[in-house]
Amino acid sequence: MAKKSPSAPAAGDLKRLDGKIALITGAGAGIGEASAHRFAREGATVIATDMKLDTVEKVADAIRKQGGQAHACKLDVTREDDGRKAVRWAIEEFGRIDVLFNVAGWVPGGSILQTPTFQLRKALDINVMGMFFMTKLVIPHMIGQGGGSILCVGSVAGPFAVKDRAAYSIGKAAVIGLVKSVAMDYIDKGIRCNVICPGTVETPSWHDRVNQAANPDEALKMFIARQPMGRVGQPEEIAALAAFLASGESAYMTGQALYMDGGMTM
């Protein structure tokens, strides 16, 4: 097990998102799940989406049991029509979408010589086109309501690259371009767009990558060692930053790539 943060993030009872409608992709686990809980504690009504409906139903149910407002929705971000249905449902049900958090992603391994063309296409479909579709679908509604906050999960692998992550690095670099172009084009419409670039974060998919390594113990040591803080991040830490970016407290911030990486890119 990875070394934990010496001090856990605050529970998040500031209600900075009170009354807001937040749609989160990839909310079935990891950063998406943690963000769904954090946004709900901050007062948002959360629309938790994922390819697997049963996983987000469990997330939404847990949020409701804790006194929050949450709904589950099946969504494959690579299918534009799926995104259109999810956005249409949210607008019909709540009349607006104040926050879109594009979390859904996939982490393929390998250098460029080890990356088959189909794998790059899959990575771009999930990590770039999924965010492109969802962002494009919510912008007209955000314009009509006078603004909104769009967030994306990038990675330090985008601007700085990480060994044996060619397809992933390519996609996450594109996410930064997507975010900056949206921020520039719609700044006069009250729409802000920012990207969080984490280092290594302890999620189920990260544990899978560690366990699938030839030597899991050595892989774990390597993952931890590349953060000068000597630990990997926690999903709740990313969720805390996302809540700030979704709230009015970050109203003067747009088009930014924020690194939350334990000093990895320092």
C-alpha cells in the first residue's frame, strides 16, 4: 500500500457549490468518485456518470445516504450520442449544468515503438475525444445560462512526458490544448476552463498497473520514488482542487494547467 498523506484533506463543508449542478464523467471510481462525494458535500447536485451504471448507482446511493444530492447516469464518453443524451437529461431535469468535470480516462503503457496504432486511437478516443464531445455539448447551455466552469483531468505526462507512456502523453498534451482553446474562445461568455495535471494518484487503475508489472514490489517503489514527497497522491486531494476550480473562489482563473504532483515536475 502506498504511503498516505500526513494530513487528510478537509471534509469539505464550505458549501461553495451550493445550488450548482455538476456533471462528472468517470465517476465510478478514483478521482471521479472522490470528486462526486466532494462536490456533493460542497452543496452541488451531482450527476455521476460512468460506462458501468451499477458502479455510479452505488456512488450516487452512498452520496444520498450521507445527505447529499446525486443521480447516476450511464455514459460512454467515446460515443457522442451518449453524451448528448446525458446532457439533454440534465437540462430537462435541472434546467442547467454549472460544472462539467471531465475525468474519464485510460492509461495505456509503452513507448511509441511498443504502441500499436489501434491503441493510440483508443487512447485518443477516451482521453481526448471524450472530453471534446462533452465540452462541446455543454458549452451552448453554459452560454445560455450566463457561464459555467469546465474542468478536465490532464496529467504531468502531457507537458513533461513520462517514460513508457507514449499514447497517454500524446493524449494528455492534447487535453491542455483543448482546455486553453476553450478558455480563450469563451472567456467573454462567462465560461472558465482549467485542467488539473496530477502526478501518480492512488486509484484502482493505478493498483492494476502496479499488480500487472513483472515485479509489482519494484513497480510500487518506482512509482513512489518519482514523487519527491515520497508518496503518491490521493483522489480526495485532486477532488479538493477540483472543488475550488468549480467554485466562485477561482472566478479569476481560466485556461490554466495546475500541477498537483508531489513535486514530480519541480
